[in-house]
Amino acid sequence: MISSLVAILFKLIYLVIIVVVILSWIPIFDARKEPLASIMKIYNTIMAPFKSVIPPIGMIDISPLIAIIVLQIIEHLLLRILINFGL
């Protein structure tokens, strides 16, 4: 039960990251308007540790890619622990 909720939470985090990255390529979206402003707050909270460590390479920001990879590793380890404890 708990492991299912954790898996869903991580899927939502991945979705937020992917949506913001895709919308960043489209210049017509205003990040100050709802619901995009709420999504951006979540995104900035998740990405702050990664952006402080990983600098952009030229005009390309690879921190979302690194964040997804690191979060997948954390998800895998966390789910493994929860399943081993029967949760």
C-alpha cells in the first residue's frame, strides 16, 4: 500500500519535470499564471538542489535529466526497502 503511494508520488514528480521542460521550449506560456505557477513552484523546489550543483552546458540545462536519473535511483531503493518490510 505505502509502496504504491510512493511509486505514484515519484511518477507525479517525473511528470512535473517533463511538463516544465517541454513548456520551456514553447515561448507562449506565461509561468506567472495559474496553473503553471503552481507547477513551477513544485518544479523549482525539486530542482533547486540539482541546479545549484549542475551548471548549464552552454545554452543546455541538463539538470532535469540528471534529476530524473537520481530520483529513479532513489525511488528504486526506497521501493525495495518498503517491499522488503512488507509495506
